[in-house]
Amino acid sequence: MDFQLTEEQLAVQAAARDFAQNELWAGVIERDEHQKFPAEQIKKMGELGFLGMMVSAEYGGGGMDTVSYVLAMEEISKVDASCSVIMSVNNSLVCWGLEKYGTEEQKQKYLTRLTTGEIIGAFALSEPEAGSDATSQSTTAEDKGDYYLLNGTKNWITNGTTASVYLVVAQTNPELKHRGINVLIVEKGMEGFQTGPKENKLGIRGSDTCSLLFNDVKVPKENRIGDDGFGFKFAMQVLAGGRIGIAAQALGIASGAYELSLKYAKERKAFGVPISQHQAIQFKLADMATNIDAARLLCLQAAHDKDAHQDYAKSGAMAKLFASKTAMDTAVEAVQIHGGYGFVKEYHVERLMRDAKITQIYEGTSEIQKIVISREILK
Ligand code: CAA
């Protein structure tokens, strides 16, 4: 792995950092408190090319590598993890999968608008009783000749109310188990499709999460991604890449909490000196910095593997496992360093601590990452 970032990668990193500081920082507390979807900010992110970063220019994307995507995700997540999860789902789970496996018609119809942010996408796999156990899909897509009849409920769907296009995982041939699963492109407004109320969440409160309800929705056959029965493999593939994005999100939450703590520790005085001169604080800062550097290396390793067309299931899962733990540990320590100030909203670290938790849950819990890693090690 080459540790030297290219001029282009550094430029992407700088652009994301500027955008996050200038456009996201000011309203982030208010958006979190009122669960306000960052509509204006997402529109700008689309204009700046952050929503279809890895898609080729032919479909309106940035044609960038995964390393650039990781760098941008870290910078955006330092400030607003709600914006970065919207960005991550659109880039990794929707655009990447559509470009790799979609038909030319699907790409022209959906991808060209998803990459620019004209519309945003959602990925619907989880169900009330199928989260980690992704093969146990209760949502059905009955083959009716020239269309599928979609019935079922999906839960905790990021971009649930705001998306226009949904990649929905559903079972067509239960006797074939996971090999009977398909992924269908469902459009908002299709008859029989409704979204549930927005969830009131602990963290990433600016992003909208809700359930999806399908009641005899007729989805045209041409909206299926890949061959009949390819859906589960598709889901596993996009999730493997998605985990690199969420790892970078966790890395950003950790770096954001660390940078705020470092600044605070140099300014805040106790016992006559800045608290950064007390060893109790120095040890915390040293642990934070070490874990963050290790998490960044794992994220870049996974991104490098993907860019080099090598297997990235293990490196992506390792990056997500370690970076999400680092996010949680770092954010908790950041609140501790800030003391009473850390417990109030103005200092941002309590939000980062709440946001950190989801990185250990979505796109596969930490336990799922360990399953993926151990299978790769043992196979
Ligand atoms: N790429 C391609 N194919 C893969 C794959 C990968 N990375 N991983 C597995 N597969 C294939 C296997 O080869 C196998 O195919 P065949 O049987 O045809 O050979 C098939 O998928 C089944 O694999 P497993 O036997 O390993 O399946 P399993 O039932 O034991 O489950 C699992 C594996 C890793 C636990 C999987 O179910 C999983 O990842 N679960 C977690 C799901 C998840 O991440 N949910 C998150 C929801 S989305 C989200 O959170 C988005 C958001 O809001 C931000």
C-alpha cells in the first residue's frame, strides 16, 4: 500500500474539509436537536460531487477512487455524521451497486440523477425480524410474468422518507433460500408503497430513518438488478463496500471528538495549568491519537484493496470493527475530558458520542464483522 496521497486525493480531502467547516458546522446542533433533515446541505453536496464520488463521469459521477471517498467521508463525519450517512448510503449502497450491476436503462434512468443529488437513494434490507440474519427475508417479490408483486415491511431505512429510489431486497423463491432473493428498484409513488413515521433516534438525528410498507406493489421486471436470484449476492457485495464508508464515518467521528478534546485541553485550566499538562489527560489524548491513526490505516487499507480489485470483505470488516470501537471509545473519553461542558450540547462531543454508537450497529453489527473476518481467516 502506498501511504502517499496523490494531489487529487489531497484536493478532495481539502474540499470536503472546507465544505464541512463552512457549510455543516454552523447548523449541526440545531439539526440534531430538531431532527431536521439537511436538505440544503445535501443539495450542495450533490453539486460538489460528494454523492456519486466513485461513479464514472459517463453517469455524472466523480470517477474517483475509494481512497478519496474515505478521505471525504472522514472530513464530513468529523462535523456532521447525519450528512455522512446519507452520503454513504447514496454512494456505496445505491450508486456503486447500480453502476456495477444495473442495466444501461437503469443507469440512465436512475444513476445519472442519483450521482448529482437531484434525487437520493435508499437501500432496504433490514426487516422487523431480519437484521443480522439477512437471508431470512419475509418481504416477498412474487413473479407475475412481466412484474413482481411486492409485499412486506422494511425497518430502519436510512433516507427512508426523503429518497426517491429504493433498492429493496425481497424473496421470490423461498425454496431456494438466499439464492431465491432479488433486489428490485422501487420508486416513491408506486401504488401500494408507503413510508412509516420517522424514527426518534439516539444519534444521527438529522438523517431520516423509517419503515417502508409494501402492499401489492407492482414492480416492473426491468427493475430487477442482475439475474433472477442474484439479490443476496448483490446485497453482500454492496454491504462489503458500504462497510468501508461506515468505517470512515466512524473514523471521522473519532477524529472530530479528538480534535475538539485537544483544543479544549490546551485552553481549559485546572490546578493553575492547562489540563493538557496533566498526565491523566495526556494519556487519554495519546490513546485517542494512536487508535485514530490505526483506524485510518485500516480504512485506507480496505479502500486500497477495493481500488486494486483485491478482496476487501475482510479488510473492510476489520476497518469497520476497529474504527467503530475507536469512535465510541474516543467520544466517551472526549466527554470525560470536557467534564461538565462535555455533557451539554454546545461543545459538540455529546452529539459525537451519541452518533458513534450507530457505527457499531448498522451495515452489520460489530459481531457480524467478527463473523465475516473469522470466516475469511478460516476458509
Ligand atoms: N460478496 C459476494 N457474495 C457473498 C459475500 C460477499 N462479500 N458474502 C457472502 N456472500 C455469498 C456467499 O458466497 C453465499 O453464496 P452461495 O451460497 O451462493 O455460495 C451467500 O452469500 C450466503 O453466504 P453465507 O452462507 O455466508 O450467509 P449467512 O447467512 O451465513 O450470512 C452474514 C452471512 C455475513 C451474517 C450476512 O447475513 C450479513 O452480512 N448480515 C448482516 C447484514 C447487514 O449488514 N445488515 C445491515 C443492513 S443495511 C444498513 O444498515 C444500511 C444503513 O442503514 C446505513
